[in-house]
Amino acid sequence: MAEQPNARWPGLVGTVASIAGLGIAGYLTYEHYTGSSSLVCSDKGIVNCLEVTTSTYSKVAGVPVAVLGLIFFVVMLILQLPAMWNRPGSAIRRVRMAWAVVGLGTVVYLLYAELFKIDAICLWCTAVHVLTFVVFVSTVFATVSTFPLDDDLDMAHREEAA
């Protein structure tokens, strides 16, 4: 079985989106711990970052969602580094895909909370949601465009080449 060409741009897109997400999640974490005193966003109407970031949905098991976003993007940034994409075997690809799915699932939950429970939208949160979606899509594309996902296929290909 021939190895698929290694598309580099999806990993690069995932890395850049992870860096941007890390920056925004860092800002939201800072705002959380400083009482949102300098939050740059509307606090009136449907776009109300203060309402969203201080709601009961802004914490999961006592942990601020912003901190969970930081953790997500730190881990994803590490998993998106070129050295990680170049590692043989499928374990890293599976972990990266699983982590991207966790991020997307979290976004779906938080969007539901914003739209149907809080009745307000945070633009900073929306930016994080979009970046998480970009990371997910680029991860899927990059995973599909790289080596076979099965370690047995990787081994069989190496044995054929030898």
C-alpha cells in the first residue's frame, strides 16, 4: 500500500489556530481571575461577554472554562508541532484526533449553553469556538492526508520497502 503524500499546511493551520486560541484563552483566564474588570466586550444585549463569562456555565466542576480552554490549546499546540506530525505510528494521530473531538464537543456544549441557557453570546468565546473548529477540521484533514492510521499497515509498508 502506497503512503499518502504528507500535506503540511493543515498541521501549520492547526498550529497557528492553537497559538491564537491559547492567546484568547489566556486573556479570558486573566479576566476570570481579575473579576472581568477590564473585559473588552459588550455587557448589554445579546452580545454580553460579562454575562457569559460569569454565568454558572463558566465553570465545570469548579474549574473555569477559560482554564480548560488554556489546557486544551496547550495540549493541542504540542500535538500540532511538526515534530509530532512526523512521528511514526498512529498513537499520536489517535490522541490528537481524540483531543480535537473533545474540543469540538466542548464547543457544542458551550454554544448550547450560550444560546439556550444564558441567552447571551460572548465574542471572545465565539473566537475560541471558531479556532477550536479550525483546529478540528485541520487535524482531520492532516490526519487523513498523512500515513495510514493502522500501525499494522505502517509496519507492512516498511517491510515492503525494505
